[in-house]
Amino acid sequence: MDTNPQAFAQMLAKMRRGQTAEELSEALLEAQQACKDTGKMAVITYQVKIKPEKGMPGMYLMTDDIKTKLPQLDRGASVMFEDANLQLQLEDPRQQKMDLRQVEEAKRETKTVAEEAKPTQLKQV
């Protein structure tokens, strides 16, 4: 039996009249972008099912499936606190409240400081 090292690539190009190869290329680009965005790994799985046709020697029904497992960005978290009634709150009900208020800023006079030229003495070596 002669083997053709290009057999799989040739079959892939012919599957569903080239649509499979196009979908795999799109999946690859999507996976690359997801990896770039998240810094995590992506997985593309391509499965081919080959079923011989009964009563038709050398004839096969071939189906395929493409699955992607793309990394997701980490979701943020929320910190919540439980009150006496077991209700969740964004602020800790046990924390004392501070009476903060806006203080008006006093107007200040801008002053400039004159620069004096100071002579520098250099030593000769």
C-alpha cells in the first residue's frame, strides 16, 4: 500500500467543497485572537467520521465536526457584606460611618520668587 503524506490535507480541502477548511481557518483566527486577548490557551478539535456505504465497495459517507474551546477573560469580583437580616450589602454594616463634607478651598495669593544669578567658581586642574 502506497502512502500519500498529503492525503489528509487533500481530503480536508475537499470536505464539504472546501467549507470545512474555511471554517477551520476562521476558528484558528478566532482562537489566536482569544489567546492574544487573554494570555490563555485555546483548543480546536477537528473530528472526521468515516462510514462505509453498504453494498457500495470503496464508497464512504464522511462527516466532520469542529469544536473550539476558547479562553475567556477573567470576570471581576464583587465584595459584599452580610447584614443582620442575612441580606448582602456593598458596604459593611458593622463599619462606622464618617461624617465627611466638602471644605471650601481658601483663595490663595500666588507669589513668585525671584531667581538670583549666583556665580560659580570653577577650579582649574
